[in-house]
Amino acid sequence: MGIVQKQSIQNTLFTFIGFVIGAVNTLVLYTQILGKDFYGLTAFVLSTANLLMPFLAFGFQNTLVKFYPTYRTEEEKSKFLNGMLLLPILFMVPFFILLFIFQSEIIQWLSSRNPIIESYFWIIPGVAIMMAYFEIFYAWLKVHKKSVFGNFLKEVFLRILISLGLFLVYVELISKESFVGLLVLLYGIVTIGIAFYAFKVRMPKISAGLQMPWNPVIVYSVFIVFSSSIAVMLLDIDKFMIGKYLDIGENAFYSVAIFISLTISVPLRAMHQITHPITAELMSSNQWEKLQELYQKTSINLQIIGGWIMIGIFINIHQVYALLPIEYGKAIWVVFLIAFSKYFDLILGNNNSIIFNSKYYKAVLLIGVSLVFVTVYLNWWLIPLYGINGVAMATLISMFLYSLVKLLFVVNKMHLFPFTWQTIYTLLFTALSFVLFYFWDFNWHPLLNILAKSILFTLFYWYFQYRLQYSEELHQLLQKGLRWVKIIK
């Protein structure tokens, strides 16, 4: 776990820094500078681009991670990497030809409720291309155990660029309309940055032919592109459907709530960057005992850290919304619903990595496709009844079912189980923490209230985590921290 711990800590640090910057962007700059309509439009553009990204990348970012360890010679590895860069272009070209041919019909369908979308149609695939190649180069770095720089670009640097763009709007150097168009350039900058670093880690070598087992690579990529799309759709289809069925400004309210609740996923995203290639290596070499150990350790560690973040959000949520324009408060229940769905996904540890690198990914994919239709139906049914709260309900149900299916496949087919008795103890302790801290507040300014309550909760939570030792790794990290501040010897 040495490299996992080291890079996970670095990734978590950058991810949290990115979260802080993102919080400023989401809770202050977007809401105060862009306003609800252009903020909602920006959320729609990025979510729709995110839905397109897996199809444009064609799943090759996951294919690269799965098949790279199977190559032994440097020549084979170079040819395989070259193929992973060139093959997506073969799928992007016909996509854009079809998009150009049917653009009028697509634009009319997308903008039927919100005509403002029409002017920004081509921004969506432009951003999607940048996202797709960023993920491919990121996978290039992951297989070489170099995940930190890509995480920095994605979580920190991109958000800094967005902050600068919003500042340009604030000082009236560019318009709100221009900011939406600027998104292609901002995503292009981080993609070029990760490409240069990936080539620095391993420069492609020009050689004749592409070295790869074509049939399994293409079959795996076809299934993964749909599998990746399922995960993205279950998370981003909501913002897309809000733009289709509700006023675009509702997306602004929903986006703030989503950002707050998805903070819970920060540790999972950070740890996944390094555990995914390690999981692939352990499975390819049939090291099932080590994989079981990694599975349980990632589960309990993410459960403890995620529980701390989730309860921290819940006990402060009313004070957070007191800092925002009053109309944003209509989405407060979205935070609870989405947070619960992400917490369940979190406590499954590296479950997704195991599924993607197993022979059962096809079966899970078929079930996932069914759940996408369920998600669309639930959104279509619940949005007219409950608005953005209905969107969150649909997301909660769909995400829970999808995570449960993946867990059952890993347990029943591979006989790997992520939970221990510590899982139950930690759940009970998390619930107790919520009861103790949620139902009271200081009669102070919201910021002071959030600060004081968070400090008290954090001291309480981590003191008992240290004493109860539910996680050996986290206990050791806490010991190192306490020795560093000279509280213990």
C-alpha cells in the first residue's frame, strides 16, 4: 500500500485544494457573476459534453489500463500506446459528420424549452473532445504510476483557469456569452498540458503497425464505452434533462446542490487514480488474496473519510445556504439525496476497478443499460411532480441500484467482499455523529457558525476514530500527525 498511500494522499490534497477553488467558483463567482441563467447554461454545456465524452474516447482510457500490463517488451508497449492515441480519431470523424448533417434537428430538439442553447451548440462537442483526450493521456500516466500531475491539472489548474475566466467577466473584459465559448479553450489548455507531461514520461515511438489483440481490445472498448457512459449518465443525465424540461436557471440551483454533495466523492476520486492500475495488475497476475485485502482497506478507509465529509456537510447545510441568494435554498433536499447515493458508492471501495477488469463487465453493463432507461423514465415522471427534487430522487434510486448490482456481482462471482465488522461499527458511529451535531447551531454569523461547528465535529470524529482504530492505515496516519504536532511521542 506504500505507493497507494503516497499518491492517494497527494491526490487527495490536490483534490481538496481543487474543491476549495471549486467552492469559491460555485458558491460565489458563478452565482454572483454569471447569474442563474448563464450559470445554468454553463452547467448544461459541461454536463452534455460529459455525456458525449465516453463515446468520443470510445472507452480507450480504461482499455489502456486493462491491457497495458499484458505487454512485456518495450516495442509492444509503444505500439499499443500509439494505437490508444490514434484509434479514437476513427470514431470521432464519423460522429462529427453525422452531427453536422443532423445539426438542425438536434439543435431544435435540445433548445425546445430553452432557446439560448442554440447559440452554444458546437461548444458542447468541442469541450467533449478535450475531455476525451484528457482522460486518454491521464490513463497513459496511470499505467506508469504517475497519477498526481494529471489530478492536479484536472482538480486544481482547470478550476483556477475557470476562476480567471469568471474574473474577466467581472471586470467586463469579456461578456457572459464569451465565457461559455471560452470553455473549449480552458479545457484545451489542460489537455495540452497533460499531453506534454505524458510524452515526457514516455515518448511515443514511431513504428509500423499497431500492437494489440484487436478482437478483445475492440470488444472490451465497446462494452466499456457503454459502461462508462452508464456511470456518467447516472450522474449527468439529470442536468441535461433539467435543461430539456425546466427553465435553464433551475440548473444553477441544482448544480450548487450537486457540487456540495459530490464533495463526498473527493477521496474516492483521489484513491481511484492509483488503485485502478494496481487492481488491474493484481487481477492479471491472479493475486486474489492481495486484491481482497486492497478491497477491504479501500472500503473502510473511504467509508470513514467519506462519513466525516458527509456529516460535516449535513450539520452545516442550512448555514451554507444562508450565505447564498435565497432562491438557491429550494435545492437543499437535493444535497441529502445525492449525498446518500454517493456515500453508498464510496463504501464499496475499488469495486468499479474490479468490475472493469473482470470478465463480468459485460453482464453488469447490460444491467446498467437497463438502469439508464429507468433513470430517464424516473426523471421524465418525477421532474413534473417535484422539479429538481424529483431529479435528485431519480438519481438516488438509479445510483443505489447500479452500485448494488456491481457489489453483488463481485461478491457472488469473484467471492470478494468489501465489508467487515468495522463497517457496521463505523456506520453506527457516523449515524451517532449526525444526531449529536445536526439539531443545534450557534446563534452567530453563518461563516462563524460553520467554522466553530466544523472544528468541534472534526475533533470529536477523529478523536474517536483514533481511539477506536476502525482503520489501521488511518490510525497510523493520525499517529504520525499527532507526533508531528508533538501531542504524542
